[in-house]
Amino acid sequence: MDPVGDLVATCQGAEAAGATTLWVCDHLFWHGPCLECTVALTVAATATTTAMLGSCVIQLPLRRSVAVAKQFASLQAISRGRMILGVGVGSHEGEYVQVGADYRHRGHDLDDGIVDLHRAWASGQGTTAGDTASTDPAERYRQLPTAQPVPVWVGGSSEAALRRAALRGDGWMPLFLSVDEYRDAAIRLADEVDAAERPPGSVTPAMVVFVAVDEDRDRGRAKGTAWMSSLYGLPPKAFDRHLVTGSASEVAARVAEYRSAGADHVAVYVTDDAPLAQFEHLMSAMPAAGVPVA
């Protein structure tokens, strides 16, 4: 096995096939192998040239937020401005236990963490050096060099995640919502943005869709749900209603439905250890479905 070589090949192949953004998931403790998110993004940043790159999502309460701010400021420089920082709380209490973080206060900690991200990034604005003559830590110690702004997208399908995105985020990225559920949620997001007295369009509505591209829909569903079962450690039947499967044109049509329901960005999560072939088939079908690929 060559995980770095495989990752480079997948990133470059997906970019060549028309991917506009490449997403990396995040787990510090898991029941299977999982590369650390920012390390994987570093590889992706050096392997590609045009695709945006993002975390989907970093569980910010498991980490020191100011350290994540520094990592993504550095990634923003390495990638020449192509980063999106997706943040969320996750839903795996055992992972919090392993890290020593408080699962019950994860929402509150995420809110504080987003504030800390922006505070850290702001500390270097307007200067190229801290004031070594000052006794004020905020004047002497700064995060430098100052990065281009890093959009913060909030992940999660709950109402709390939606409101958090409207108040503090630059994007909202749920998963496991049907097209109808997403359409209703996108309307609520716009209402929450308005209630927060932010301009319309301040928060990019996105969606994560798990897909299995296969002309034999039953075979695709069986393989895709088995893969998701291995990923999450849950029975395959738990994912029946959340997996979009069928031919490339059928899956592309479902992506188009999410776009019509209000998603400005749809992240397709191909349920296969070697996802590139399915992704290439899917991308070839997108124009006919009316989905922009550039």
C-alpha cells in the first residue's frame, strides 16, 4: 500500500476530471485507518493547482482552535488561497472520551472555537511583526504571516448547526437530508441569515451527498451501503435512504435536484476505496443534467 501515492493520484485525477473542490474528513481516533486531516490537505495542496480544498469537517472541539487557525493560515499560503475550513461537532461520544474533550458542551465549545479562529487570524492584520517592546501579549505575539481570509463553513444537519452557520459561518454543509428536507432547510437558513442582520448570500448553502455510481442499482446500493457500514461501524440498512445510487446520469440528476433545491455547492462522497472511476463517470454525466462543472 502507498497511501500518499494513492492520495496524490486520486486528487490529481479528480481535478483533471473537473472537481472544483476536494474535501477531507477528520477523525483523531477511529475504528479504521484515517490520515490526519491537515496532513492530507497539505498533500492535496501540493498535488493540485486549481481545485479548492476543504475539511469536511474538522471536529473543532477536539482540537485547540488557535492551532487549527495557524494550520489553515499555513495551508492557505501553501495552496495560494484555495482553502475552506469546514468545522463541526461530530456525533461520536467515544472519540471525545479518547481526546479528553467534553461531549456535552461540544456545541458551546464550537461557538467559542469559531470566535478564536477569527481572533487568531485578525491578530496579524495590519502588521508584519509583533512589537517586541510591548508588555501586552496581544501586541507582541501574533499569528504571522497574515493569511488570505479562510472561509469557515459549518457542518451538520441539525437546527443548531443551521443557526450557527447563519450567525458565524461563511457556509453551511449538512448531510443525510433528502431533497425536500434540504429545500426546506435552505429556506430556513436564508431566514436565519436575515434574522442575524447579515446580507443575503453571506452563507453559502452546500450539501454532502453519498453516491454509488453503478448501472445495476441494486448492486450499487449493496456495495455502497456496505462501504458506509464499514466507515461508520453501523448496519448497512442504516444508510439505505441516504445513499444515491444508479447510473451516472441518474446520480447526476439527483445532484441537479439538490442544486435546484438551493445548494450552491454539492460535495459528492463516492462510497468506494478507489473512487476515481465512479467520479469520472459521474462528472461526464453532469453537463447533460444541467450541473455546472467549472
